[in-house]
Amino acid sequence: MKSIFKNRVFFMSAAVLFSVSAAVLAAVGLKNQSTQLTSNSHSEKASKPNSKVVLPVVPVRMFEVGSVESRCAKNVFTGTVRARYETPVGFRVGGKIVSRKIEVGQRVNPGDVLFELDTEDYRLQQKSSEANLVVARAAVRQSTAEEQRLVDLRRTNAISQSEYDLGLSARDIALGQQTSAERQLQLANNQLAYCRLVADTPGIVMNVQAESGQVVAAGTPVCVIAQTEQLEAVVDIPENRSSLPENMLASVQFWSLPSVRSSAKLRELSPVADPVTRTYRARFSIEKPPAEIQLGMTATVNWDEKSNGAINTSEPATNDTTNGYAFSVPTASIIQHGEKSAVWLATPDPLNTGIFMIRPQIVQVKSYGANMTDISRGLTLGQLIVSAGVQKLDEAMKVRVWEMQK
């Protein structure tokens, strides 16, 4: 009995000792693991250098406040370069086209063949007219000889005056028929010549409206030729600007040729508004157009209402609206800063050449327009503002000039 009791006490003591040892070992293992994780974390932090997040430099479109274009934005209208004379050309006779000699954009000179018609019918008509003329001439010769014989007989009173008058009338009728036959032959020759459509003036083929094998009637336009000696800038004027003085002077600039500026004069202003756009078409004759100008180029026409003529580029800009001027900026450059209107004002970064810092500049809007907005306060001459993509910018960003808006 005592031995059994001693064995139980021994086993219980061994179990308690084993549990305490296991707990101690587990605690030591957790401490070592925590220490290792802590040391790994410190080593990772130590391996990463302290660096700032650098925002990329954003390319933007900028606009210079107070430029000539912004000072006259109320009177800036965009259109296209057109020829004063754009002539639809067609055959003077009808027939089947057998040959086309031109292409769109081709330059032609007087006498160049544009199209040709089938000439078979007109050659037959010419031959018929020639035969009628031969008959008429024979009749004239016969009637003339008969009239001479009647003259001799009349002198001897061998015939009456009435018989002589009949012979004289027959000769006159034959002469008239000969004249008619000559005119018919001339008409047939002309119609045969009209089967070849030739250019009357130098110009450029704007479009072609017929092809070989097509049957066209007389007068149907088959192409349009623009005469390039006189060029015009064609713009559409809204109703509130349609009262333009006659022969008003203006300036014309071209999108693809920003350094080229030409003088222009108002030649024509439509008295009736377009039924769809409700605008009035104005045509400005370009005086001495540069050789680089091509038909269809985008042209910007501007003028100064104050001087009733072209903009005087030597006049200094001002932000005082009492003299008739106000700074105008692209409408796309306006942002909302809180409850006020603002623009992104760009200033040069002193540490980086060609890089600009931006900040919102509160402005006072005088009036909004479709393309340009008048600013009465908040900007000064020569400042640069961002004119496109303003919603994606932030004050912490830096920008560079991608394009200067005109």
C-alpha cells in the first residue's frame, strides 16, 4: 500500500515538473521569435532610404494675358480661306463622258483639257451641215445666173416685170438659205468643239462631280475650279456683331502659319442670317496674300471696333475696361476656387529652367463667351495662365509649356 502511494506521488511530481518546463520553453521561444521579427523590421526600415514622392512635370497649354488676340477677343472670329471665285464648270452640250483629265487638287491653266465627250453624234451633225451648205451654194449660183438672164430679157421687154421680180426673189431666197446653212455649219463646229471641256482661267480643281461613262446634260456641273488670284477669309458673325461698317479693315492670322499676319477688307456681308446657325456670313478680301497660304486653311479674323479697322499692335494693353478693352482669356481656363472664379497662374520655377509653379488666382469675370471670357479684375499684362486641362491640376504640381495658345 505504501509503495503504491509513493509511486503515485512520484508520477504526479514528474507531471507537474514537465508542465512547468514546457511553459518555460514556450515563453523563451516566443520571446526569441518576437526579437527576431523586431530585428527584421528594423533591418528593413534601415535598408529603405528616406525619400520624398516627386510629382511629374505636367505639359500644359498656356495663354499669355494681354496679347493682341486677348485684347480684341470680342471681335475674333475663326473661318477658312476661300477663293473669291469658285466656279462650277460644265459642258455646253450634252453627251457621254469618255475621258476625265483632272484630279482633285490639280492646278490647271487656260486651255487645259478637263473632260471629253463622245463626239460621234456631233461629227454627223457637222457633216450634215456641210452638205446643206453645198446645196445652198449651188442654189445661189443657179438663181444668180437665172437672175442675170432675166435682166437681159427685161431690157428687151421679152418678159414682164413680174417675171423678173420672181427670179430676183428666188435669188434672194437662195442667198438667205446659204447664209442659214453657213450658220448651221458654224454651230455644228462649235458644238463639236464643246465636246472638249477646257479651263478658261488658272486655278485649282476643288472637286470633281462626274466620271467617265456618265451621261451629262448641257450645263450640268462636272467640277469646281477655284481661282487663286483673289483669296478671302470667310467667317460667320453672330447677330449681336452683324452691324459692320462698309469696307471695314481687319487683320487675318492663320493657324498653321502663326507668324504670318495679313491685312483684309470687308467685301461682303450677308443681309440674311443662316436659317440653322443664325449667323451672318462675312467675306474679307485678303490684301497681298502670302504665297504660303493655301485654300481651306483656318483663318482668324479680328478687328478693333474703336478704330474701325485692323488691330494696332503697337498700342499697349491695359486692364482698364473704361477704354473699351478688357483682358480676355480662354473660357476653358476658368476654374472654381471655393465660391469664386479663378485661373491657374504660372510663375517660373527659380530652380528649374522651363518649369513653372502654379497657384490659383482669383479673377472677376465680366462676361462669359463660347471660346473667350472677359476678365475685368485679377490679371495683369504678360502673365501666363494654364488654358487647357485645368481640372486635372493641383497646386503641388509643376508644369511646362507644351503649346502657347493664340
